[in-house]
Amino acid sequence: MASERQEGLNVLVVDDEEHIRVAVERILRRLDCNVLQAPDGEQALSILEERDVAVVLLDLKMPGMDGMEVHRRIREAGYRVQVIIITGYATLETAIDAMKQGAFDFIPKPFDKDHLALVVERALNSIRLEQERTRLEQDRERALLDLNTEKSRIRTILESLPHAVIVTNTQGRIVLMNQTARQILAGEESHIGCEIGECLEDGELCELIRSQSETDRQEGSSYELQLGEDSFYMVRTNPVLGEDGECLGAVVVFGDISDLKVMDRLKSEFVAKVSHELRSPLSTIHEQMALVLQDMLEQEQPEKEQRIISRAKEKTKGMLSLIEDLLDLSRVEAGSAFNDIQRVNLPELLRSQVEFVRERAGEKGQELVLESAGEEEPEVMADPRALESVFGNLVGNAVKYTPEGGRVSVRIGPVERGRVRVEVQDTGIGIGEEEQSRIFERFYRVKDKQTKNISGTGLGLPIVKGILDDMDGTISLRSQKGQGSTFSVSLPVTGS
């Protein structure tokens, strides 16, 4: 029966490895669906323009256009397809981001054939559900409340879905929910006719569902929900619109991401443990290298040999910097990095950070200045080490990526609406528009001829972003290639 339901639907496999595409096609034959193949993102988008595709299995790591870019273009083009991410261990966080942006599910490599078939079958079932919903709208079945008693086929499809599904009317009252939703939210009780707040304790999610239940906007929203210590769900809400564009209610889908969260936590714990184990021996090696180099200088050893030892010393220094960044990132993710909350005089802290890097700026002949919009001394409630990490990274990067003779300025703006803005501006190499959306990704670094000799870990800005998120702060960027960059940080100030 499942084969008959899915006959004729096209599944597109996008992966640069041919053996992966062939293996997926062999597994999916038993679903009686048509399997199309694309070795890269460009060909995948061409196929989507020409063929009616129901499901896309998309590899994240591909040469040229990566999977996230392909996913973004699919969403922008408005294709009615379910995207299933094919991900490796190193891209688990990106897979979570893709699900937040509308991906249906993910399959880790190496994948199990039964798991792959099950996930694709779920996606095909969801496509059929959408097709059935469209048909019902065309038949002028406007009242979502009637679905619970009159549309048994829809109920049957909903009950077969592994995800929890809830349908609300324009008042935010539940008119339909499947068995999985009852188990997650209310045991065996259906709660049909109840207001959503009677089932969910998360006030922010309830308000989001109420908003989606009465909006006439077509785009949906995503929300991460935690139920219990180890249960996490990615909740996607979408308004249901009638023929004339009026809102009839909302569909709420709960995708279980508990395994993703566990794997992400294990990854962070592994990184932290390895980093701790490597820091001590690397520190010893670095110190020994420094002593050897000093002895070679005193004994006037050949310059070539000194360069070799000096290069090795710099490499160990870079590895130590990477380890420190990894440990900081792990502590930020765990929420245990900066807990010494106190009043911090922001201008005073910025003055100390500017002085800390002034020597480096002087070595490059740069002008480094601290400017203030007035005599006001705004204070923020924060861990001083957290703010030092934020502005130390930003000012240090500005000096690092600004050529000799350039200018770096740190400006403190006036307090407006309970917040203060700090801008770190440089006359450096700048960041291209196409790269600005990725600068807060872990390990991402702009790679061109101007940056190839500049060392870095690609973790400084992700650490800054993580700290500011925890402090109710924000960060934004204005930049043009070759014309410098301005990072703007907004922080809440304390009351008088």
C-alpha cells in the first residue's frame, strides 16, 4: 500500500560522490519512487527547474556550491520539496541550522539503509499530506474544526506521521492533533477544543502559535522547545491560508532533535577533553623551543637553523591559541564560562583593552584611538572576563587585519533606550558582502591573497557572538572589500 501511495514521486539525490548516489538509488527502489541524481548544486537546481521533485537528499559538504547554499536557493525559489540533509559528524551543527531553516530531517553518514528508507518515506508522506490539504482547500473545506470529525483520511495520515502535529483555529484553540502530539504534550488526553496554553507551559511558544494562527503572512516560524532534561524538539509553525488569503489557523509540527543535541554535547565534551590533554605538553614544547632558540642566538648558530626552530615555535604558539579558543568555546556552549557577574565600567574596560594592544598597533605604525560620545561612564552587568574576551577579540582583529600605517578606532556611543553601542572601526582589508554572512561560523576564515599570511583559528568571532547572545547583546558588521570594517556591539546598561 505504501508503494502505491508514493508511485511516481521524484526523489533527487545531490552528492558529489557517485557511489553514495548509486547506493541511495538502490535503497529507494523498494519505495517505487523515481530517483534522480545530481553531482553538484548547480545541476541540482537545474533539475528542480525542469522536473517536479518531491524530496531532495542533499549533501552539505560539496565542492563549489555547498549544501547550505543549495538549501537557501531552494527556499528562495519556493519549491514545494522536502529537503533531507546528508551530514557527517563534522557538520552536525550545520545540520541543526538547516533544520531551523526548514529542512525536513537529517541522515548521518555512514547511513543505515533502513533508516534512510524510513526518513524518505516520512518525507513522501508529508508531501502527500500537503497535497491533500491543497485539494481540500480547493474543495472549499474551510473549517479546520470539521477535519477532526469529517476528514478521516487526513486523520489517518496524521496518525501515521512520526512527528507530533497540532492544528489550531484562529483563536489558538486545538482542532486536531495526532497520537504523537498527545503523548508529548498531554499523555492520552486529546485536548481538542482547548486553548494552546492549556497544553504547553512554554509561554513564548504559545504566543508564537497564537500569532501564526491569526496572521495572513505565508512564512512560518521555528522554535526550539525543551521538555524535560533530555527532550528537545524543533517546532515549526505555519499559518493555514484560505483561497482568498485569509488565515484559517496554524499547523504546528514538533520534530524530535534530542539525538542531535546529545551528539552535539558529546562533541563539545570530546573537544574540551582533548584540548585539556594537549594544552600542557604543547605549553612545555613551546617553552623548550623558546629556550633552544635563545641558546642558538647566544651561540650565534646558523641563521637557517634558527629560522627552523623559530617557525616551529610559532606553530606551537598557534596550536596553543587554537586550544584556548576551543576551551573558551566549550565553556560558552556549556554556559559555565563567565559567571562572575558584576557592575563593569565600560569605558574603563575599553581603555585597558586598547592599551593592551597598543604595542602591537605601534609595531605596525597604526593609529589606535578610543573615542567617547560624551563624559558619561555607562555601566553594564557582566563578567569582566567576558567583556575582555569580546572587545579583546574585536580590537585585536582590527589591528591584525589593518595594514601598516592604518587606523583603528574604538567609539563609545551615548546611552539610548537603556543600551549602549560600541563600534570598533578599522581601515583594513575589509570583508566582501558574500562572506559577511559566514564570519560567525566556527573555523570560517576569509581566504585570499591578503589573509594567507595572517594566522588565526576562525573561532574568535563565534566566541564573541556566543558571549553576546548570553548577555542579551547584539553584534553587527558594516564592511566593504578594501575599505575597512566596523563591528557594532550593543549592550544593555544598568540602572542608575
